Amino acid sequence: MVHLTSIASDATAKRGSIVEGVENIKMDEPAEDEVTASVYGSRFAAQELPQHEMPDHEMPKDVAYRLIRDDLTLDGNPMLNLASFVTTYMEEEVEKLMAEALPKNFIDYEEYPQTAEIQNRCVSMIARMFNAPTHSDDADAMGTSTVGSSEAIMLAVLAMKRRWQNKRKAEGKDFSKPNMVMNSAVQVCWEKAARYFEVEERYAYCTPERYVIDPDEAVSLVDENTIGICAIIGTTYTGEYEDVKAINDRLVEKDIDCPIHVDAASGGFVVPFVLPELTWDFRLEKVVSINVSGHKYGLVYPGVGWVVWRSPEYLPKELVFNINYLGADQASFTLNFSKGASQVIGQYYQMIRLGKRGYRSIMMNLTRTADYLAANLKQLGFIILSKGRGQGLPLVAFRLDPKLGHHYDEFAVAHQLRERGWVVPAYTMAPHSENLKLMRVVVREDFSRSRCDALVKDIKLAIETLNGMDKKSIDDHQAHLTKNTASHKSRNSHPHYKKEKHSLQGKHGK
């Protein structure tokens, strides 16, 4: 997620030193014309890296590279970041292809026609994977690449809203109060889409026992102003698949004209290979659009997403713009314009390199590893909240057993693991079930069985450490970490926007 960054004041930017008084210590500056073969013998190594003002003079390229690289070593290890669904491993060959494509602006179809053709191939493959109608010449499904699923969802919401507005205008009815039905466990991009495009959110809330949308409740929230229902294939909290077919069937039974958009950001590249018998996609008549993240289980580095529509009927023509100032006539339906071509090329490589059998092998391995991890955590006394054996995403959501009377919570366990290098998030469940605390491990392609064993050992050690500490020591330790560690400081957030009350988190402490 991109943060709104606060611009430092002049007083902050001119601060002399982290430790007060040190700025008064006189140190001889290296001479301007000093020449050295060593990065750390240069004058730049004896100076603070520029933070607020662009420097007046240039820096040697090898020095700039090394000092920035050193600065980045303070980041965590991506492979130990088990909070993220985003791909952290790709083969060297595709990395080379993607690096070679870095100068290409994807939007310039005239200059890079073959890159545009590669996108078209990816869209076709993904649409067929989602069972888009292709059985006749009249079938005309379409899609496009996006920066990620957030942009894909924004475009899908725009299309649903405009189609609803056009219908209401044609009927001479009010079109000023659109609403959209969704689970309260949606990813924040759905809140953004609703807020940015002035669509009322209608939530089917989770309960302490149910973490997915209830089909009957979802359909009951639909009225004449509903532009669509969002159904999720792979929820962020527990990785469960929502029952898209049940929502579809109830809409058909009640003869309700309401489309379904499927948010398959995480599950779109998993379900077709692990659970192909699940009916959730364009095989259902009410499903009009689907998004998927290529940079999650599509196995591509961030950021690339995809969105597919059943037919032009569900993507109003007035949302598509035609331009010719890049040298040729081309249609554009995006929120941004310029973007790199590397991720689209990376997606194409993965799809032809792995094929269906390769994707199936990887997804099945991830599922087995998730089941293995869940079994170990259950043996350690945790309660497993996610679905196993391929019935959900390859992740493990788990919590401490309240019956065991622990004097610490999931956040304390997460802090202990962080000290060992692991990033395993602890969080509270969606609104109306927010009293439930849990942790989650996302099993990605590079999370091998041996790494899983290492994690289990460290979780066991974390529990033993916490069991040996009294409650006050644990509370003091967590307070210290929250106050003083970089990962807990909101240094990237502008103070004006803190403590907002309009989002799900702001309203419910989520």
C-alpha cells in the first residue's frame, strides 16, 4: 500500500545529529579532490545520505549504488515475509527478459506492437482459464492488464456503475444513489473504489463463526440501486472461497437483475489447478467480470493484475477512450497511462514456461506444505481457522487456544518471531468479529518444506520463551517494540490523515 508521506519541515531537515550535541564535534572533512578506490574511503561515506534536499553535486555511480544498497539492508528479507501474497521468486531467465524490457512503455502499442500482442495472449489464456464464453463467433469476452488487482477492481466497479446508470437513465429513474454489496472482510481496495466513485457500501458482516459472505444475506441487501455484488475467491483474512454459485443461484431463483464481480485476486491462479470442480467463474450466468493478481499466485513480481469481462455489454463504450498521439489509433481503459512492460512479459513467460501442469504442480505443493504447517501448529496447541486440503488458499490462519489460559496474545507471538527475522502478521478479524485475534502464514512458491520446518521450530521457541516470561515483562517488551522499532513507527504517514473514521478500520478499530 502506498503511504501519504509527510514533507519534513526545514527545522527537521536541518537537524544536525540523532544524538544531541554530537553535531558540535569537529571532524576534518575529506578534501574535494581526494581520490580513492574504496567506496568507504570516499568523502561520501563520511557524510549523511541526502534525505530532504537534492545534493548540488553528483556522486560516482559505484558509490551511489553501494551506499543505497547498504541502506536497503535494513529492510526485511522478502522470503521471510510470510504476511504477503506477493511473489518473491522468479527464475533467472525471466528476470533477464524483464530487465531487458525495463525501457519499454507498455502503453505505446505502435512502438512496441509485439509487447501488446503478448498482453493479448495473456488475456486470452486467463479468460479461457476462467471459462469465458468462447463457444461461438458471437462470444466476445475481453480483458486488459492492470498495475494490480486494485486497478482491476476500480475498472470493474466503474463499468458496473456506468452500466447501472445507463439503465436507470433509459428508464427515466433516479441514478444518484448507487450501492454495492460486499463482505466486510474485503480488501481495502474495495473501500477505496466505493469511496472514490461515490458508491454506497452495503456490508454483509462476518460473525465469530463465519468469515465469508452469507449468500442469503447478500441477496437480501440488493435493491434497485445495487450496481453489483462482490464475491471473493480467497479472502485476505482466512483464505476461504466464498460461495459464488449460491449467490448466483439465489439471484436467478428470485429473478433479480444484479451482476456479480468475482475478486479472484489471490485465488484465480489457484482454484483452476487445485479445485477445478468448484463452480465460481463465467460458467455462472450472473458473473460478468473477474479480476486476478498476476503478482500473487500468478507467480510474477509486483505489480501486474488482470480483469476480464464476459462481453461488451458489461463494459460501456463511453468508458473506453480512443487516442492516436502515440502514432496509431488505440483504445484505452485504464486509470493510469504509462506503465512498464516487464511484468506483462513476465506473466507470459510463466504461463508458457510452466503450462497447466507446471502451475498445478506448484499449487499442489503449496497446498501440501500449508497442510503440513497446519498439522504442526495444531500439534503445538493452536486453533486452525483456515480451510485445508485445497478447500481454501495455500495459507494457514491460526490462533492461540483460549482454553489454555495464555498470559500473552497473538501479537506477542508475532513480536517474538519478528526478532528471529520472520514476518508473520497478527491482526484482528473483520468488523463484527474483531474481538478474534489471529495470525496468518501465506505459503508462497519459495516456502519450501525445510523452511517450513525452520518456522515451526521458531514458533515453538517463541511459545516457550513467552511461557517463561511474566505478563508485565511481555507487556513492557511489546510497548518498547511498538514505540521504538522502525516497523511500528508511522513515519510514512502524514499526521493529518491519522485516526480517520470513515474506513472499516477507522469505524471498527480494524
